[in-house]
Amino acid sequence: MDSHIIHKTVVSLIHELVSENPNRYKLDKIQREKQVKELGEIKYKPDIYAYTHHDKCDIYQVWKGETWGDAVTDLIYALRIPSLDWVNVIVINMNLSYDERRSWNGEDAKKIRDIILPILKDDLYFKLNNQFRVIEIKENELENDNMEKLKKRLKNEFNFK
């Protein structure tokens, strides 16, 4: 499956799960690949962001093929959101062809978190008391006959009812 199709498929699946969760989210405040207005001039477009009924913002960022620099940038921008509650990083762990940037695993994402958070801890611009969740998706979970299982697993890991 093509790299962009895989990314789009996972983002669509997560968007579907978020949209099916009206107990947590304001359904009219779920955005897909749109700029976070709270950040003003900063042009950050996470894969999905959604506002809860308590006006907190949850970020869902899918990493597949991003460089370390892109991943760090995603995390830094997310941490600038004043109403941030959860940062959800979903990594797609699969063998990539030589022309793609990199494959990710959950440990990679946690390393970035563990490097970045201590550096930013004293900077008042960053919100660091939020929750950070990493979910790893393996290549075989993206096969057509496994998509319902994957959806169920993600629903569980996101603690959606």
C-alpha cells in the first residue's frame, strides 16, 4: 500500500473514532488537517485535533515517514496550545522503501518526548502538564481483514467508550 494512502487510512480511522465519541468531544469542534487557531501565527496543522466539552484540546498526530525534525516540530507546536490536554502520537511501524524517510516505532516517539519535555520544562510558553500517549501500529494491522480489529484496539487504547 502506498505511503500516503496508509497515512490517510489511519487518519480517517482515528477521525472516525473521535467523531464517534460525543461524550468526550464537541462534534462541531473536531478538525482534520486544519490550522490550530489558538496558536495565532504559528502554522500548525495536526492530523486531527478535537475540543472536549471542557474546552480542552486533544491532538492526534500520525507519524509515518516523518523525519526526526518534523516529529520534534509537531511535538513542540502541540505543546504550545494553551488548552492542550492530550497529545496522541500514533506511529506506523513498517518497512519503508529506500526513498522514504524513516520507519517509526513507539520507543522512537517516547525518546523524542523524553528529550524534548525536560528542555521545555521551564519555558512558560509550553504546556507540559498534559497527557502524552504513544500508540504503535504494525504493518500487518493495516491489512484489510485486520482493520476492524485495529479500530477496536485503538478505541480501547484511546479509552473511548
